Amino acid sequence: MIVLGVESSCDETGLALYDTQRGLLSHALYSQVAMHEQYGGVVPELASRDHIRRAIPLLEETLAKAGITLPEIDAIAYTQGPGLAGALLVGSSVACSLGLAINKPVLGIHHLEGHLLSPLLASEPPEFPFIALLVSGGHTQLMRVDGVGQYTMLGETLDDAAGEAFDKSAKLLGLGYPGGPAISRLAEFGDPLAYKLPRPMLHSKDFNFSFSGLKTAVLTVVKNHEEKVIANICEQDKANIARGFVDAIVDVLTAKCVAALKHTGLKRLVIAGGVGANTQLRASLNAAAAKKRFKVYYPELEFCTDNGAMIAFAGAMRLQINPDAAKHDYSFNVRPRWPLDEIREI
């Protein structure tokens, strides 16, 4: 079975082809970061228009790389939500139009399920069951995963997600957009003892997160500099603040993951989502894994951010279990807000 995946939930247009026998055949991705950078964040209308421009050329590129034609595709999976409504509509309309044109079934996929299953694309994929930490721009969730469609929420953020805290704190330090990777790189040059920032909910005895207070702590530090008539924070001090911020988030994420593993008795931890590419987080989790004797799995770096491969793969996994999951009904609706726990078990 060959499945075409279409991803357009935010500011990346991704298409991919996955074969249930041969694995990932090809994928193509276009990021809109350069376009949104001048605005300091994603502009939804611009994002939607750019998806329209990129989708068909990326489809042609994906087909050419795999050396197959459209009629050889068996099904089309697309991101139905959550995400930006306009952006989701572009990917959904492209997928359903293609399905109608070649008379092949289509299947809407939950964006976070794509992230959740993306580590299974690695050369050494984890086996079910496992604990998953999903850390993306708008989500921070811990869950138990017993199989495709079998997700039990253990905890989630009560306010800002880790990715949002990264971007907002980076903006406070004048690092621009996207802030997450920038503040992480700057933190490598910081003094870990210069600023001891709060670790929200570190000892809450549950698996929930809260990062708005940490963002506020960064704001307070920056304002203190301004009140002291320091016109510009020196680069070293910026690095020190960045280090304090990153260490705080990493400590909380690591502690919660270890607690969830202990609570469930599982020995496999999967990290998914854009923040999963963070080098400090990976180092901390690897150290904890060596000490606590569990194994941690990450998606390939190219599949940490939004991409079509994870959507094609998630679609293929669902269709292998239930071939009737895809439909020849080409009407569509998108779900900009769609809790992961609303996905029905197959």
C-alpha cells in the first residue's frame, strides 16, 4: 500500500510517499520561516497563500523522487487538524481533489498523532507500549501509548507550551523569530550559575506542566536591566539568561518524564515534536536514561518539525489496521482545535 501524505497545518508545506512494504519512498518540505521572520511570527493569511503556491510543485517533486505516478497511489492522508484553519483548508482541499481525480480514498489525520508516531520512522523504532513526551510549538503533553489510536493522557500544560515559552522568551532577549533554536544556541555560551530561574510545577506530584511563570521570570530579569539604565543587555548576559531559561525547562521536562516512567513501570520513552530537536533536552534525557535504566527514542531531526512523512506514515498505520478508515467521500472539514484524546481507537 502506497500512501501520499499532505501536511499544511501551520508554516510548513510537506508531502511524502510511504509504502507499507518498502518504507518511506520520498518526501519534500518547504518552510515559510524566512517569509514570517520579518513579522516576528506566523501570519495566517500569508501562510495559507503560500501553501497554495507550494503544494503542487512539492507533489511533483515527491512523485519524481519516488519514481511513481499518481495512479499508483493507493490512498491519500492529510492533516485535518489541529492548526491554522486557512492552512488546513489548503492541504485538505488538495488531498481531496487529488483523491477525486484519481478515484482513491482519503483519510484525515490528527497532526499530533503524526508527531507521536514519527519516531517509528527511525531505523530503530520503539515497540509499544511507551511513554511519549509531545513537545511542539503549541503543545506539551505526556501520554501513555499502547498502540496506534490507543493514547492515554497523563498530563499536559496548563498554560504556555514549552515551545511557546521558548519563542516568547527569545523575543524578550531580542533574538527574533523563530526563537526556539536561537535561544538554545545562545544558551550553550551561558553560565549555568548566573541565573537560577524557577522550575514551575517541578514538585507538583502530577504530570502537568506550566511555563507562563518561567516566561514572566525572564521578563522580570530583562526589565531589571532596563531599570538599571542598561540600554542593551550585553551578549554574555543574554547568554546567561538563555542558559538559565533552557536549564529550567529541561529540568522540568526531564523530571516529569522520569516520574511518568516510574508511575507506569514502562522502560521506553519517545520524544516527539519540534522541541525534541533541542540539544540540551536530548542530553538531559540521555543522561537520565543511563542513570535510571530506560531507553529514549527520538525522531530523525528532519522529522521533528511538521512534515508530510509523519502524516503519510500515520495514515498507512491506520489503514493497515482498518482498510475501511479511508473514504471515497471527498467533502471535507477541518478541525483547528482537536484534542488528541478525541481520536477513537481503531
